[in-house]
Amino acid sequence: MSAAVQHDGFDVERVRADFPILSELVHGKNLVFLDSAASAQKPRAVIDAMVRTMQTRYANVHRGLHWMSERCSDDYEDARDKVAAFLNAAREEIVFVRNATEGVNLVAQTYGRSALKAGDAVVISEMEHHANLVPWQMLRDQHGIELRIAKITDAGELDFNDLQQIFADGRVRLLAITHMSNVLGTYTPVDRLARFAHDHDAKILLDGAQAVVHRAVDVRAIDADFYVFSGHKLYGPSGVGVLYGKRDLLDAMPPFMGGGDMISSVSFEKSTWAAPPYRFEAGTPAIVEVIGLGAAIDYVSAIGFDAIAAHERSLTDHAMAVLATIDGLHTLGRAQDRGGVVAFTLDGVHAHDVATLLDKQGIAVRAGHHCAEPLTRRLGLDSTARASFGIYTTHGEIDALAAGLRRVQQVFGR
């Protein structure tokens, strides 16, 4: 990869040079990609690692004794080591899944069914992505748990007074909560939440799909019981994600799916399970994608999260300041600790029209409820537009967004 950091700070132009897609034109305009919270673009290092695997050493992993299989297995397991180091976990605590959604579902259908009983409560918040809501509704309907919803304040922060009341009866056994809201940009105080959950004899699952992209995550320092994230938001490929679970919890959990590679032995009478993490990785995995995720982790680690966090903090501050100058534009959320996600409404213009007209100017933003429909309703809305930033986002692109929004207003006579 090209060097991304100079002695005097973060060099965004050198980072951008690592992302081939950013030179593409959209409707004849330079691409301004402000939809990284949905799925980030891929650096050349990731693309090359995946192509190299397919061109030079692709074979199924864990099964073969030939050179191709052994080399590919080594690369695959090296990626597990990279993820473990990235999160400060043990390699046996890293389970490869398809995405953060599958990670939450795995916990719900294994830990949830084996460790929770009817009448036990799971707590989520009002700002959860559907991926950290629907699996618990399914467990409630199938297994008889109670699902409780922790409120947020009007500023978009978790309401700790409400959370304390929800935990007061001693029936809560799991707190499943976002580390960073994909709509409000709010970071939740995960260290405090983990202590709070453990003090109340509950476990904690963190949805890190957004947060792990923007700041360093140490699952041991947090004392997280479970942590999930998706590769495609971390500048890696889609089709691969990670579930971290404490080893003692994974040891006690039954398999999620049955098949090859997750067993110790099989007979017609019974099967016995492999040790974690392989117990939860039935069948042929996403080999090339896992290797791509390893390359993405190498890439962001080489830049460094201190530099990444400082760059994105500057972007967010600039965006909030610039967008505040547009009459009739309303940003959502005023959390003191927030990341590079800005959802907004524009008076008299539907969010879908905002996104469509910005697209004609080469500017990519998201519109809708962002897979957080209950949160959108909590805010009194049916949809919003959302701009989200990555390591390749520039201040000039945020200025282009502001100029584009003013052109949208002109179209609508505002």
C-alpha cells in the first residue's frame, strides 16, 4: 500500500490514491462518496490480496494435504490471528460469520436458547439497527424471553436513568446494544455499560459494525462478552464478518448450524462438536473474503486509529458547522461523543428526492430509515438523508455536499 501518514499528520490525498473507485465519474461528475456507513470502498491492498488468492493459491481450507490447500489454509488462519490482534482477543474467540447480522443471530439462537430461559429479559436500545432488534424479537416469540427497550434522550444519548429502572427487577440477563449508532453517530459508553451489565449479573453484546471502523476497539479493556462487526464496512469485502465471544461462553454454546468442519466425530448414532471457533463455522467458509478482511485490517492498522479518529473527528466537526449554515436543514442527534455519520432533513424536500438530486451531481448519500425504523419513528420522522464519512473523505467533499444541498433547495424553490 502507499504510505498514508506523513510526519506532520494524516495525508488524505495519499489515502485516496489507494482506492481505485474514487477516480470514477458519476453522471459525468467526480464521485463524492458519502455512504461509507452502508458499505465502504476497498483499497487496492484488499483487491490485490483477494485476486492473488484466486490466481495463485485458491483451494478449500482445513481439508487438503496438498500445497494449495495448505497455503490457503495458512492465509485463512493468519486472517483470524489478525482479527484477534485487532480486537485484543484470543484466536479461539474469533468466529467468522457472514456479517454482523449473522453474528447477532448466532448469539441469539445459541447462547439465547441455551443460557436464557422463558421470563429472562434482554435489553436493547431505541437506536438499534434492525440486526440487533429482529433476532431478539424472534427469540422472544420462539423461546419466551422478554424484550425490553431502553430509551434515548432527545440529544440521542442513552438514558441511564431509564436503563437503571429496566434492570431494577433483576431479570435482565443480556444487554445487546450498539457501540455507535448508524443514524445518529452516537457512541455509547461501552466500558460503563459493560460494568453496569456485569454488576447486574447480565452479559453484554456490542454491535460494533459502525464503531470498529472509526476507533480502536479492545474487547478485553471493555470487558465485552460478545462483539460483532462486518468486513464490508471496514474497507474489506462483503460476505464476511466477525463474532468475538469470551472463550468460556463459546465453550458452553451449542452449534449454530450442522455440517462439515464443525464436528469432532460423526456416526449415524450421534455427532460430537469441534472446539470453538470451528464449532460455529459449518461448511466451506468465505475463504477469499476472510483473506480480504485480513488485508483490510493490515491496511487500517498501518494508518493507525489515532490518525483515523483525528481525521474523522475533524470531518464531523466541519460537517456540523457547514450544514448549520443551510436554512431549513436539520441534523439529527447532539451526542457529545459522536462519529462520522450525519443524518438530516431538509424542509419541504423528501429525503429520497434529496438523495436523487444529489446523485445527479455525483454525490452519493443514503436515504430512508437506515434499517433503524423504530428510531426514525422515535424522532417523529419517516425517513432522513444520511451522509457518512470514511478515511478517504475530504473537507472539500463536505463542502460539495453543502453546495449540492443548496442546489436541491433551488430546484424546489426554497
